[in-house]
Amino acid sequence: MGTSLIGYLETHCERVQSGQLMEGRGRVEGFPKNPGVWGGSVTVTNSIEIQAVAKFLHYFSILNHYTFVYQIRIRMTKESAPVQLTRRHWDVKDGESISVVEGEGVIGQYPIILAPSESPAFLYESCSTMSSLVDSQISGWLEFKYLEGEKKDQVFQARVEPFKLALQEGQELMDTPYFEDWMNHQ
């Protein structure tokens, strides 16, 4: 990844040119097309594919307070009745400890997932802070409700296989992530 601004930009440029980074929402995303490259996961339940991947944020991290942003991509893999995301359940493993996060929807939304011919994937980002860079991951499930057809109003849980919260290959912790002293206001 590089330990300098130039190193970071060179690596990012290489990833863009080689097509490793995902394009979406009218921009190049900072996440890989293939989540497995960064310890992410891809899981399919009842034709709902959920991709999950995380990346480390130096700028918001200090010793024993490591911040990760993660992206969840949800899409229907084949023609099927639309479903709506209603709940989430995360098992957050931070080193040796595990905490559970549950709630309605995701980031205040209850997206409707349509057949692939009708709609692109739904993407969202959120973040989590870990006290350990060793063996940290998130897994869980998203609950969906069928909106039409013979299964209307039935609910199911789509599994989200574990995705790692770790430094990417070649990435190193920096003593201070700030490039200039004036940026380090406390």
C-alpha cells in the first residue's frame, strides 16, 4: 500500500488501471470488485447475494482504536419476487470478544431489492472501530420480506459470511497517519 502519500496514490492508480476497484454510483469505489481479495465474503441465500468487504482507515485510527469502513452490496441473482430488507444482525468479533448489533433496516433505510433486469445492486457503507487488528471480523444476517407472489409477507434471513477487519496485504500501520503537522489538531 505504501507508507507515503505518493506510495498510496501510486498503488491506487495501479488498482484503477488494472480494473481491481469497483465502479458504481458514477465513481470509482475504494473497494475491490472481488471482496475476497481483501478478506471479504460473498454469500447467496434465496437468490439474494450479499457481498461484504472492509478497509482500514488510518486517519481515524489510533493505538487500540482501529477504524474500518465496510461496504455491503446486495443484489438479486435471478428473476424473483421483490424483497425488502427489514432487519440486520451483526456478530462483531474484536480479537477475543464478541458483541451483537441488531436493528431495523440498514443506515436508516429499508431498501427494496428487485430482479437484476429491473435494478442494480444496493450498496451501503458503515464503519466499526476495533481494539485489535488480530482476528477481527463481522458476520451475521440480513432479514428480508417478500413483497409479492406466493411468498408475500414471508420473511427469511440471508446469511452474511464473515468478512475480515484487517490491514490489506502490503499495508502497514504508520506512526501518525497525518502528512503535515498542521493537520494534527487535537
